[in-house]
Amino acid sequence: MVKWKHNSKIKMQKAKSRFKIQNLLKFLVLSFGFSLLAISFKFYVFAQNCPATDYVCQIAEQEKLLDTYKDAHEKNKSNLASFQKQLNGIIAKLADLTKKLKATEKEIVQRETDLTAQTEILSDRLRDIYKKEREFTVLTLLFSTKSVADFNQGLTLRRTSAQQDWQLITGISQKISSLKKDKETLKKNQTSLTSLQVRIDKQAEFLEGEVEKTETFFSQVKKKIAEIQALKAGGFSTSVGDVPPADDPASRPDYNPGFSPAFAVFSFGAPHRKGMSQYGAYGRAKAGQSAEDILHAYYGGVEIKKDYSTGINIRVSGYGTVDIETYVKRIYEMPSGWGDSGGFEALKAQAVAARSYALAYTNNGAGSICATESCQVYKPSNKGGKWEEAVNATRGWVLMAGGKPFSAWYASTAGGYTFSYSYNGHSTPGLWDTPSGKGGWTSQAYEKTAESPWFYKSWYKTRSNVSYGRSHPWLTEEEFSDIINALLIYKGNSSEVTHLSFLEAGVTDTWDRSKVKSEAGKYGGPVTKINGTPEIVYSNDGFTAKVYLETDRGRKEFSGEEFKYIFNLRAPGAIGIKSSLFNIMKK
């Protein structure tokens, strides 16, 4: 038999439970509404009131726009963070409430089972009472009792039993009523929770959109500032776009280093970027340009003399002497296979450049020339194939300046821009190596058309293929921040550069990251976090002019030259920037 002496206590616990659930729902609704009000934020873009050429005014106007909304934006982000924390709390409470509701359902099922059993007991008792009332009349009791006292005692017992039975009936009726109320409360709470969950989902989606719009707005303003700064600095900003794959998968933009955020510096071209770009020449040939077109593009208005003496002998260090035409046939600087894929005119241009360079270097054979890439790669046997055809097709062709052979520099890849240089009174042009000049970089670069593996590459190995144990050029945020802190120190006190070598170099008195971080505190650091994407400003003259970084210590600005210098000094292992034209990627 179930005992009912704790009924009043149970009722009190149930009442408290319902009160807690109802107040929890009210709390969630009120809290949620408050958070929505916290992010009510609108943007108004100021009109441009500065002259088109007054970049200082334009920058100040955009920075004023940022300053105007900076506090509101920070408060907005703080409120959003608080809301997210609150939302997580709501989700946890909902989960806990759902768990309790399931437990209540389970308890209800158990109570229904108990009630069924108790109802059966009650039915038995009722039948028993009825039977007793039929069987045990007063006369029966008188005949079966030896005394009046016994008679009274038996009668009292019968009445007491009847009272207990009716108390049980009353208790069961109350429990059934309570059960129905519990079920009703459960259904109401489930409905309220479902409704609240829908509201939270919808409003959370709305808030995510608002946050994204806020961040986009500030990103656009910062981008505008970068563009104006680029114009002020005589440069420009652009996206890199699609680039040909580097010859090492780890050196490509799509490489996954296995951590995030990850930073890498990508060089456009290497190394000196002067004279003819070999891949650029290949791209121009594929575009239909002749050898003469290619030579004039890279060397400017230089004369192309087509009947220069072929009887001059060239002395090659370690290999003896050969005539100039045989010498050129043994130069291994450009793939012969290009001649079969639209690049024969590039081979011809290369033959003229190699011939001119050798004649200028040796002063028409008076001196000797080395056989390595420090001069030109020479081997003691003819290369043959399309290369020899190109040499024969340009027999006697020499670039001339001031009446003498012109020193025709060339290199694999210039990254889309070749620098000017001068020799014997003639200067080559500095040019954006695309069909449409600067506007065509990088998308239309001839080197991109030719798929140069060095057009856009992040370097992490030495020329002898040593990587100091690194399998890729990507840096962690800690490693990249260490370089930025070294930059801050260098800008603040350049004499400290002696302490800023990369740790693996073994240079005496090199500061470790902890020391660099400490010293950077004197110059606006230390930086520990890089926010957003690095902003790069390119010079109209083909180099990286400015690097802008948003950090946890504010916006930092560096010249491309000082960034390259300290990066190459401090970056771990053999990671380095090979070109003054570079980009920084974060992912």
C-alpha cells in the first residue's frame, strides 16, 4: 500500500517546480528582448567633401567615419559577445529543462502504473467492504461474540477499516487530479519552449546578418583608406586573383599547413627582375609576338644588328674556346620544348640575348666568361632541337648600344614587372609585363599566360634545397607576430638589428621571442594577434610600397623595403622574400 502522509510536502514541491519553470520562461523571453535592443545600430556614410586630388583630406574623412562609429562598434561587438554567452546559457537551460520534463514524463508514467495497481487494491477493498457489510451484520456479531466488549471492539474495527478505505479513495482521487494538472503543465511548458526556440533561431539568424553587415561596412571603409593611401603613395591596391601553380605544392596559396590562422609571404618573380623575362617572352610568343617585338619590349629602343661578326671566339672558363655561334648553341637557359608549343619566337629572342650578353661580357672575346648561371649556363655539347634552330635563325643578330654589344640581362620570371637598368648609355624600360600595362596585372601578365611556377611563390628552401626541417613556408600567428615585433624594434631603434636574426642562425646575442616581445613594448608593441587580412599597397614602379596590419596593438604601417629586410632576417629557417614585389596571405 502507498503511504500518503507526505502529500502536503509533495504538493509544495510541485508548486515550486511549476513556479520555477514559469519564471524561467519569463526570464528567457525578457533577456532575449534586451539583447535585441543592444545591437540596434545604423550606419550613415559621409558624403565626399574633399577635392579629388586632396588625399590627406580624403583619408582624414574616412578615418573620421571610422572614429565616429568606433565606440558604437566596439560596444556592439561587446553586446554581441554578451548575447552569445547569454544564448549559450539559454540553450543550456533549455536542455536542462527538457531533461527535467522528460524525467517528469517518466515519473507520470510510473505514477499511472502505481495508480492502476492502487485502483485494483481499492476495487478489492470495496468488494471486501461490501462483502463484510453483507456477512457481518449486528446479529452475526452478537452470536459470534462472547461479551458486549468484544462486540463493541469488532464493530469499531469494521468502522476504522471503512474509514481507511475511504481515505485511500480520496487520496487516489487527489493524485489522479494532480496527475492531470501535471500533464497539462507539461504540455504548456513544451509549447512555450518550442515557441521560444523558434524565436531564438530566427533572431539569432537576424543577428548574424547584422554582425556581417557591420564587419563588411568597416572592411569597406578600411579598404577605401588603403586605396587612398596607395594613391597618395603613388601606388595601388589589387587582388592577386588566379595564379599559375608554384613548382612546390607547399609554396602555393591553396596549401593547407594544418593550422589557422596561417601567414605566408608570396614573392612575384625572382631574383633581379631586370631585362627580359624568359617566361614573359614565352607568353608574348604564344600571343603572336615576333622575336623583334619581344626584344624591343624588354630592352626598349635598342638596335638589333643582324649582321654582326660570327668569327669572334669566346673563351669559357674551364671549357676552352669556341666561336660565338657554337657558344650560343651550347647555352642551356630556356627549354627547347617551348619551340613546339608556340614559343619559338621566345627561343629566338633568347638566342639574341645570350649572344649579346656574351659579347658584352667578354668585350668581343677579349676576356673570358663563366659557365654557370652567374653568367650563363654553358655545357660542352650542343643543346640541339628547336634551340639550335632558333640560334641558326638569328645567326649574327646582336643588340647594340653606343656602337657596342649591349649587355642583355634576363631571368626566369619578373613577377609581372621588369625594372629598368642602363648599360653603355642605353636604359631599358621599366614596364608592367601585360598587354594593358599596370591595369592588366596580375590577370593578364604574360608570365601568367606562360604559367611560370615562380610567378607567385612562397619560398622556404635555399638554392641547395635546405629547409632547416620545415616542410612549408606558412607561419603561425606567434611566428608572424614575432617578425612584426622585430619590425617595431627596428623602426624604433635600427641599431638593435644585431639582435634580430632568425633563431636557427646561431648568431651571438640573438634575442628569443620572449625578449623581442618585451623590447617591442617600447615601440608600440608587443603584437600578439593579427586581425583581418594584411593590406598591401603596390608602387606604380613595380614593388611593394606599403604593408598595413591591423593588430591587437592598433594599425601598424611598414614600408615594403623594411618589411622585406626584417622578414628575411627574422623569419625561421630558410623562409624568405625573393622579390621586392610581394604579397602577404592569411588564412
